[in-house]
Amino acid sequence: MANRILIVDDAAFMRMMIRDILTKNGYEVVGEAPDGAQAVEKYKELKPDLITMDITMPEMDGIAALKEIKKMDGNAKVIMCSAMGQQAMVIDAIQAGAKDFIVKPFQADRVIEAIKKTLG
């Protein structure tokens, strides 16, 4: 069975890039969200195996959404997506329970490596 993944990023272009990488590698993208608040709702609704979560978004940022999701499900698997130069935020995200992080611009092999490692 394909692993079900939720993609969260405020940039439609970034969501499309990640979706492309995932589907080409046999993963099922079950949903997408443009901000953290919708990510929390979609997580409740879809119960994905993994979430790729952008850090910087309007409404609710990725770290706040990660904390909300972890409150609902301590076993939630989240990989943070950050731009270069967001090391402090990445550290906050890991402390809040993120399993890994990938840096934009995305390298397909790094995305897949992070997902395989996180899903075990």
C-alpha cells in the first residue's frame, strides 16, 4: 500500500513540485493545504502517514501547526520544509517534534531519503 502524504505549503508551485517528486516515487498525495490552520483540519480529516510542512506560511506557521498536530496525535510524522537561512526555525521545529527537514529548492533524492527515513 502506498504511503499517504499531506503536502502543506503556501506556494502552489512548491506543492506541485513536491507532489511531482512523491507521485513519481510511488507515494500517494492525499491532500494539500496552503497554511497551517488548514493543515491541522486536513490532518484530522485525512489521517495521512506523513506531512511535508512549510515553516513560513500565513494564518498559522508550520511550527504552530506541527505543535497542534502533535497534540492530536503524538505519533504524527512531519518533515519540515525550510528555505536557506532558517536554521533557528528548523531547530524549533525539531524540538517541537518534526522528524526531519528538507531545504528549498528541493532535491528529489533528498526529499525521498527524508521520507523513507521517517516512515521507516
